[in-house]
Amino acid sequence: MRREMMTTATGSAPVAAPSAAEASADPLAPPELSGFLPALRELDLPTRRRLRDAGREVLECRRVLAKVGLNVVGEVLRDQGEFVEMAHYPRDDVFDADTHAQYYYHAHRGDAEHGHFHTFLRAGGMPEGAAPLAFPQATEPWPAGDDAISHLVAISMDAWGEPIGLFACNRWVTGESWYPAEDVIRMLGRFDIDHAWPSWPANRWLGAMLRLYRPWIEGLLRHRDAVIAARWATRPAEDVFEDRELEITGYVPVSVERLVAALEDAA
């Protein structure tokens, strides 16, 4: 694998230009996430309106659940027995055979959160031309062919079933195939769980969250690749994708209410 395969590309997403200090910094140092994340004012009006509509759906899904004392986390844990660290909920994950979208909820980060959702797209739903990286140094097998799977983003949740952050992670965390950020970004719009198990509003909520935060998820993914590239440049003989010292590549705190309010004002 050539090192340039792991570099980032901004594409059409608005990304802040690096400062002079950043430009002169050590090129092998891990990049700052802030340089990859857009400010709301940088998004054009059609984009802001799409995000606003997605935010309204997130809040509507929450409303119908809260009306009867429920929340999205409770929906995926219902009838699943004792909540055990590292186990997937619901058991065997949630999968849509038509869209090939998949997700599960689990916990292993202690007091930082109650747990988090991992979202994926499997090979059958991937856009044309998407291909995992060739990485001869791999020390663990990557899912391939019809079994290929790409992690999209994780959503961190608090004990009240509310989202508190988004994060991207290294390959070993999810056991995925590794697709470049630009391919994963093309997959984001294909995530859709279009059925009612384990919960229609929870499934809708999850898809709407990916739409609401798409510009920031794109930034997390581009930053993820830059972090991996910087790490690999300092350890070229190692399998950076199995580096247990590198788990989460970037984390963005979120507040749905604040973002939707800002979008209502800006749209």
C-alpha cells in the first residue's frame, strides 16, 4: 500500500484551512480534528435545510418514544436479558436485507457513556467502485468479497438514551474491511433500516442521525484516514490497523437540540 492512499481529500465538504502554525508542524504528528470539521455558517442553504429536516425527524422519533416513557436505547435492549459489557444488542445485530445496512449497540467505555451504536454497510449495498484498501502488512484477516463490511460512524449515548457524541475508530475495533474515507462517505446515504425490528422509531432515529450530522461525520472519516496515515508513517513496519493503542481516532460532542435550533435559525 502506498502512503498516499491514506491521505485525506476534502471533496465538496467545507473544511477549515490549516493555520500557518499547523502548516509548519511536524507532518508525521496526528492531525487536529478541528481542521476537518465545518462550521454551520460554511454550509450552503440547501444543505442546512436538509440537515434541519433530518433533525426534525430525530426529534419526532424521540417525541413518540418519550410520550410512553421510552427511548431509543431502551428499544434495542428490550427483551434482551441482562445488559452485559461487549455483548451486541439486539442479539445478532439489526440488518436490512434490502439496503444491507447494519447496526448494533454495546458498551465497553466505562463512565464515558452508557454505550454506543456502531453503524455499518455491507458489501451488497456499497456504491459502485468502492474497494477496500490493499494492505499486505495486515496481520489479521479482513472480511472480503460478499462478507466485506464498512463501519460508518459510532454514536455515543448517555444513561437517559440521548446522543452525546460521534466517533470514528480503528479497524480492529469493529473487525471491518477498511475502505478509504471517500468511499465510506459515499456509503453514508445508503444507511437505512427500513423495517420495524427491533423498533420502527429507533431505526428511523438512527438513519436520521446520520443525515443530521453528515458534514461532521465526513470530517471524522477524513480525519480518521489522516490519523492512520500519520501513525503508519511513524511505524511503517507495523500493522497500524491492529494497534491497540489507537482505538478512537476522533470524537465530536453533540447536542441535537442545539444543532436543530441553530439550523432552524439558519434555514
